[in-house]
Amino acid sequence: MSNEDFKKKLKKVNQFKIDKDDDIVELISSLKNTGFNAKRLAVACEIYKEMIQDKDCVKFFGLAGALVPAGMQKIIHDFIEEGFIDVLVTTGASLTHDIAETLGYHHLQGELSLKEVDDSELHNQELNRIYDVFLPNKVYEGIEDFVSKLEISDENMSVSSFLKFLGDELPKNDNSILKICAEKNVPIFCPAFTDSGLALQLGFHHQNLNLNHFKDMLKIVDLAWDTKNAGVCVVGGGVPKNFIMQSLQFCPNSAQYAIQITMDRPEQGGLSGATLHEAISWGKVSEKAKFSTVIADATIALPLILWYLLKAK
Amino acid sequence: MSNEDFKKKLKKVNQFKIDKDDDIVELISSLKNTGFNAKRLAVACEIYKEMIQDKDCVKFFGLAGALVPAGMQKIIHDFIEEGFIDVLVTTGASLTHDIAETLGYHHLQGELSLKEVDDSELHNQELNRIYDVFLPNKVYEGIEDFVSKLEISDENMSVSSFLKFLGDELPKNDNSILKICAEKNVPIFCPAFTDSGLALQLGFHHQNLNLNHFKDMLKIVDLAWDTKNAGVCVVGGGVPKNFIMQSLQFCPNSAQYAIQITMDRPEQGGLSGATLHEAISWGKVSEKAKFSTVIADATIALPLILWYLLKAK
Amino acid sequence: MSNEDFKKKLKKVNQFKIDKDDDIVELISSLKNTGFNAKRLAVACEIYKEMIQDKDCVKFFGLAGALVPAGMQKIIHDFIEEGFIDVLVTTGASLTHDIAETLGYHHLQGELSLKEVDDSELHNQELNRIYDVFLPNKVYEGIEDFVSKLEISDENMSVSSFLKFLGDELPKNDNSILKICAEKNVPIFCPAFTDSGLALQLGFHHQNLNLNHFKDMLKIVDLAWDTKNAGVCVVGGGVPKNFIMQSLQFCPNSAQYAIQITMDRPEQGGLSGATLHEAISWGKVSEKAKFSTVIADATIALPLILWYLLKAK
Amino acid sequence: MSNEDFKKKLKKVNQFKIDKDDDIVELISSLKNTGFNAKRLAVACEIYKEMIQDKDCVKFFGLAGALVPAGMQKIIHDFIEEGFIDVLVTTGASLTHDIAETLGYHHLQGELSLKEVDDSELHNQELNRIYDVFLPNKVYEGIEDFVSKLEISDENMSVSSFLKFLGDELPKNDNSILKICAEKNVPIFCPAFTDSGLALQLGFHHQNLNLNHFKDMLKIVDLAWDTKNAGVCVVGGGVPKNFIMQSLQFCPNSAQYAIQITMDRPEQGGLSGATLHEAISWGKVSEKAKFSTVIADATIALPLILWYLLKAK
């Protein structure tokens, strides 16, 4: 770019003011003209809004990290209910946590001052710790009871078909990710399904089960192939990020929109922290794409993005 | 703690819902009952509110990082104007950036897509880069003009006295940190003052200047000593964090409230990432203190905290 | 612990000296008596040595991250050849990279000064970037050629059986992870196998393939169940970490030794950054276990650990 | 750069082997041809070697972080004794820790399994915690005794002159940073000197002390101005990094060599994590400079670099 073109694109950083009666759209609009991750968050919000407004955009959402234990189940549920997610790729742990809550079990929180709690003591009390959240062992009993009674029609169905079946079988629940996906026919992919407490119990109780992971892989490639304008929102990285990205790699249309919210960084070379820019070299993200990486805990960023989308749409 | 006491303190993680017409107080209230950094942010907001409501609390605010270039000058200004900061400790760079904006110069932002801009090219164009923000060299000329004309009455005054003088000399400005501190008699400490462009220009134009850093050190110790309920909010760590903390270390009353917002972590042993819990061992933070560390970019967290305080106070 | 017991356990930090003719064992021995991650690295070395010396110890090794592209293939190969790994759990990407190198293709590195290379330009040149390493597209053609010719006897075999078959089919190679595992009968588990370029090509060329992931899940649980003294070394976290840990969770003997090398941190609640201490609450790690988390890029830590083990064993 | 030029510069990633009898020079030489931080560490080693071999190079070394408590005092001492550091810029805390050790006091380490030690309990036992290292309060009494007896000839001398005086006054000691700097006439700058326990005790016992910080600032600018080939090695960032960099900013010759070892990252905009590339835009680092940032805990990286330099020089 020539110097003159470059200089023309520069504009003043906005020393913005917050009024107590501002709404989230005004805040995000102000942050757009700042710097660092505040700006990136604002840009991410705007990109997501564009994804929603683009009728040709298929929105792939990758979800890793213990967001359900951290109280973000309803947030993700509402992303789906509002039509902000067309394809969900997630981890077996997230599904396990979602089923637990959907069956009426709960994750527990302590006071911050409890943080020095002794893990050996927790083990004795059958409380599994996820940073500052606790999952009682008895939750697994409830899941086991549900899982053991499942009547699985086809032991070789794809994981995504099985997750649709699970969603149908689960009781009605206003927070459940599996339930709302089943109701809205939003496919859920879980490439590392057997890496979960849910799969362990399935394996113990349904010994001939051989869910077909390859069907899922080919199905999401088909979805990506047929997409005119792919949009990607990745939370936390991991397998969900890679699975979405590899589906787009060989397609005629790579992602036109891309957002990632992560605490990982690129310097150690792992995919979770890789920049979206790097994804251009792979053909996963279009060189003309709008994209933004927000370095933030998703428990802070995701609710803000949803709030913005609900208000701004 | 006994098992029973521990279990009694546990409560259900709240799978909260956001409505588009919620306000920031409702959001923070929901986040309080979640986990990870969302909860820590909510707890930080509540602690800050308590600090404001506690008439005996002196609020020490440590500010490190390039927050003025990132558009957060007015946010910090409003913390001070609202009375949310009683003692400010900051870096020479922040003061330099504040003077630049106060004198009518601006930091510049580009499009995200400009991020691959070549730093050699920027150097040729006399644009200094701070991540995704740009500071034109000519800003320094404006500061130099201001600095060279200063008539300094006492070459051995403390840095904080000099910064009060600077605030008085600066033109009226609704965003200026130095100005609002001068107007409201909020002392500014800057232990690494000579580590700044501002000090370099002072040194070049006022060759006998020997601002007395020891007076500042003893003054903030006196302030800490006399404080009944010290409250600390640290942004980014660095020298401002340590300077506040060392002042509290030997006082009869260590901090009763403590908040830190940082991206640094404890494992490599640096003070910026050290936990507030560790500070208890030093006697800097009271073992009965309420405290919360939020791992977040301050450009996201600080505006949210201010917004909450304005609405909730 | 009583004050006296605590104080008795404290000893002087060693201000150690390095002589140019020291060997790695002397360096690690010195670091043992320091602090922060140097100490943790030294402790990790000693724990790994104990794992090797303990005849009852089954050594589970979780490998995530692009270590083969970063030149660590031979290092991992030698861990296996030396008998330092009994069970390997890894990602599909690592296997894809390993096959590429085993078939005679190479990852490429540029000069550091090339780091601003344009990703769009790389895409045009068919060079996929992994931070500062480049993978030419034509590598995939070589893999495809290999994969398309495979004669797979059982389309429903487990992934680990299939990976043993792959190792047998691959040409002789002194660096290959798959090859050395096949030769030494070290099982490789890959729970997210379909999340890989290798699986994509398998899926395209072997349309009825339905590798049985559940068999793997049950097989590693059996391995864990039968283990008297489980030892765990986790590099980078991700699915390999979780898959090993969930296998240990319900076993009579949880891990007696545990090492993790990661750049992730616990505060955002993801499993990759979770402390090994937290794993005690889950029963994945024994409360009596020796464990150490090293916050370090594995490309630095792994070669040092191997060097130490080779010299110290 | 044209495609052809780019491709010519690419070379094969080296899947290197470690033999147990390799030396550190062989290891670093192998790592040079890998990727990620292993490569950056190797490049940093080579740059430092070049700095030593370049007779026109003045080597500025910025030291932040609690490296003396972590057992790295002798390592830094030997950097100085070997002539690898010409100008040292550090924090008041590092000087305080150095004096403590030089006077015969010690930092203490516990077992890793002590990490859950209660900070309130530590406070009662007068043990100040620095992550996993402990500093007994009584150390301060020893420092106070030393400080109170100092006969300071000029209360307005520069901080660096005062630190030379301190080095002369301290007892002979083979590990002491202050002592070896005094002996070898290596100037020590400490821009945030009053941000330290050492300065607090000086302030209490020498009430008229007004060390001239501006003299230091101008002195290091003079040193930088006169330097033909500046070399910079920054550990941990903070004020020492900025103070060195601002000295180079307006000089005719910016840094020709630059190394930084840090765990900080650029995305939140703070100087500690800023890339060396960004420094080119400021004119702090030459666009032709050789530079490398290593994302690593300095307690691991620094001993390896010293070991390499001792062997390779």
C-alpha cells in the first residue's frame, strides 16, 4: 500500500465517554474506534451482525471450553434459538455438561474465598473441580440412568444423527443446547465424541455402538462445499476450530467472515492460538474475509456479543 | 473448613439469560453467579462499589499500559471526576500520552486489515506503532513546545507536586487525566517518571531539574499509613502495582479491598501477574480483604466497570 | 501443616553456577533448587526418570500441538524407541504430519525476517503456514497417493488398530512416530481422528470406512484399569490430555506421576490449562502423586527432558 | 519479496536427534533449524554471540522480574563478569534481593507440594511469598542495618552513581550483581528506584536524600548516542525495557541487535509484550537489526543462553 493510501485510512482514536443510560449498541459502537481487544471485540460484534444479515451466510460455531459449567448454557442456547448458529461443532465434555443441566442437575459455585479449597478433600466429598466450579459425582449417576435406557435404532449412525436423537429424547428444557438444536434442526458435530463422560457411559451400556465418525466428517464437508458465504465463530479453539477449518480448506468458497474468542496465542504454534490471518494461507479463510480475533475469556465476551446482537439486529 | 461448612457455601451456577433491554447492573448481577473470569469481573464490580460506599476507604488506583492511546483516557478521567480514585499511580508513558491528547494531538487507528503494515515503512512516515494504534512523531514537537515554556518554581519539588503543576498549566480539557487530577486534588505518583518521553524533554530543556522521587515515596507511605480502609485497583501491574503495594506493606492497615485487571499470570514469578492472595503473605492485602483478579484486557474490563459503577452507585 | 513442619521443609534457594563443561544432568540438578518454571522443569525431569525406573509404571503420553512441523518428530520417536512411552494419545494432525515426513516430504522453515510474509501470497504459492513453518500443498498429494492404495482388511477396526496397520505399511524411516510405535507395539490412540487431513483422504478413498472409536475408548480404559502405577506426561493439553485423564478417572489406581508441559493457564477454565492439582479432585491424579506443570513451549522443554533422560537413566 | 526469492530462502525443517553426549552448542545448533520458540531461542543465542564478537557493540541488558529469588543471581553475575553486559538497567526489587543475598541472607524454597500453603499463615510466620519462593521478613532487618550505616557523600548524586557506591560498600561476594558491576565499572540504571524496599529504608534513614534521576536519564541517552552498534537484551520487559528503548529512540544509531525473553504478548498493547518489530517503527530498533523474541520463562532461557555463550565464545 502506498504511504498516501495508508495515511488516508487512519483516523483519530475516539476517547469515548460512557453514560450510565447507554445501551450495549452504543458501547460497542464507541469501542469500535479505540484499540487493542476492545476494538477487536467491537469489530467481532459487527462481523457477527453482518453474518446474520447476510442471507447467504451459513454460520459455523465452534465451541470448546467448560462454558456450561461456567453458566453460559443459556447464552449458547439463545444463540441457537435466535438463529445465530447454523452448524455447531463442540466437545464431548460440553455435551455431557449440557445433558447434566438438562436432566435437572447443576454445577455448583463457591465463594471466591474458597479458592484454596483442598482438592484431596474435594475428592473425598465427590466434588470434581473445574477451576472455581464444582461438579458433584452424583451427576454422572443421573446421566448414566438416562443413557442406559436409550433405545438406539442404528448402532452405526453418525454422531450428529445420534446427537439429534439425544436432543429429541431429552426432557423439555429452556436452557438445553442439545434440545434447541434438535428442535431447530441445527446439526451438532462432535469429532472427539469418545473423549467424554457421556461416551464412556454409552460405551459401557451399549457395547455394540459404533457411531460413524467418518459420515460426520463427510457431512460437514458437504455443508461447507455448498455454502456460498461461510461464516465462522470459534470459541476457545481446539478440535471444534480445526474441524470447521479443515472442512472449509478444500471448498470453492472459504470463510468470508471469521471470529475467534480465545486466550491462546500464536507463538507456540498450536492451532487454538493460530491467527485467522494464518488461515488465509490454508485457504480456510478468504483473503477478502472480514475477521477479528478477541483475546478474552469467552465468559466475558460471549454474553456481550449476544447482548449486542439481540439489541442491534 | 469442615466438609459441612464447605458444602453449605456452595450454590447453583446460574444459567443466566440476557434480555436485550437489560442494563449493565443486571448483566453484572447475573455474571456474579457464574464462573471463571465473568464471575471475577462481577465480583470486582461489587468490590469497587463497596469501596465507593465505604466513607473510610481511600482508593489507590494503579494504571499501567497504553490505555490512553487505546481510547480509554475519558474513561479514566471519569473515574477521577466521579470520585472513584483518590490516589493515582501511573507510568510516565501514560502521562506523556495524556498531555499529547490534552494539547489537542491525537492517537490514530487504522483498519484491522492494516495490521500487516510494515514497521520500516511506518518509521519512514514518522508513525510510531503501539500494537494497532499509531502515534505521529509530530506529537512530540507539540509536547516539547509546551514543556520548553514551563516556568518551574522549584527544581527539587516532588514528582507529584510537579504533576499537579503540570495539570494546572495544561489547557482546559474534558478528557485530561492530569487536568482533572489537578482540579480535584487527586495526587498522581509516577515512580518511574524519567522513563518517559515527557521526562526526556524536561531533561533537555530544564537541565537543573532534580524532582525529588524520595518525597513521593514517603508521601504515599504517609497516605497509606493514615488510611483506615485502603482499597486498591490495579490495572496491568508493573511499577504502579508495586509502588502501591509496598506503601501498604508496613502500614497498620493493609488493603481491605483489592482488584486487579491484568493479562499477566503468576507462574513466571513476576509481580504483575502475582495473585492478590500472595499479597496477603506480605501484609499488603489483609487476610480479611475482599479481592478479585480479572484476567482480561483492561480496554474491555475498565469501561464495563465504570458503566456499572455509574449505574449502580 | 504446623508452622514448625512447614519451616523444616524450607531450604535455601541455590544461586547456581553454570560451567561450560557441565552436562544436562548437572544443569537440571542445579535448577531443582531454584524457583518458578526452572524448578518445575527440573522436577518434571526427575519425575519422568522415576517413571522409567518404576517397573510397575505404565507411561501414558499425550501429544497435542504441531510438534512434527516444528522439528520434534525425532525427539518423540526417540522417547518411544527408548521405551519412555507405553501408550501414545495424539491428534490427527500430528499423525498427518508424521506420515508426510515418513513418506519423504518435508516441512519448511524461513528466516525469522520472513515473518511478515503475506498469507494471501502464501496461499497463491500453495504454502500452508503453521506460525513460522510452511507445509506445501503437494505434501497432501503424496499422502493421498499412499492412502488411496491402502488395502484395509476390516472397515470397523478400532482407530488404534488402524494406526498399527498404517505403521506397518509405511516405509522404513528412522524418525517416524507411527513406524516406531508399530515396531514396538506401542498403541496410538487418536480420539479426534476424523479431525485431520489424513482422515479426510481416507474418507474420500474408502467410503465404507467406519473405524470404531468406542473400541479405542474401552481399550484405553482397560489399559488404565490394569495399571498399578500410572504415569502421565501431557504436552499441550487438548483432547489427548482429556482422553488419558478420563481413562484414569474411574480406575482403582489414579496417576501416581504426572507431568504437563503447556502454555495454557487455568484461569479461563479450559482443560488444557487446568492444574494437575485440580485433577486430584476428579480422581484422575492420586493425592499422593508426584507432579509438575511446566509453563513452557514444548519445543524447548521436550528436547531438554529427553536429553536429561538419556544421560541420567 | 518476489515468490522466487521467498521460495529460495525456505529450507527443510530439521528433525534433529539428541545424543546424550551432545553439548549445549550442538543442541542450540540443532534447534536453529526447527520452529516456534525453540528456533527463536537458538536465534537469540546466535545473536548474543555476535553481539559479543562485535567489538563496536555496546550491550544493554534490561532485567525485570524476581530472578534473584528464583536462583538466577549467579547467572546474571556471570553474564557481567564475562563481559556480556555493558549497561545494566533493572528494578529496585532486583537490587533489594541482590543486597539481601550479598549480605548473607537467603531466599527459601519449599517442596512443590507446599504450593497450597496458606498466605495468611505465611504472614503470621513473617515469610513473604514470591510464587514458590519465600523471603523472610528478617532479611529486611539486615538490609536496614547495612543501609542505616551508609555514609553518603552527595545526596544529589545520580542513582547509578549511588549504586556504584553501594557496590563498593558491599562485602566481597562471588554472586553479587551490585558488586561485580562496581568492580567492572558496569553502570546500573534503576529508573524506578524508589519503587523498592531498598529505597524505602534509604528514605527512612537518610531523609535529605534526593538522588538525581534526571542525570541517569541523560547519562544513558549519552551512552546510547555514542554507541555505534547497540545491542539489547531484555528480560521480562517493564521499565528496564522501556528505559533502554527510549534512550535509543532519538539516537543516530538504533539497536542493531535485539533479544527479548518474556512471557508477555503483544495483543493487549503493553510495552512488555510488544514485538521487537514494532520497535522498528519507533526507531528504537534498526530495520536491519537481527532480533529474536523468545516466549519463555527467563529462569529456563537465561541459563541456557549463558551456557551456550560460555561454550561457544
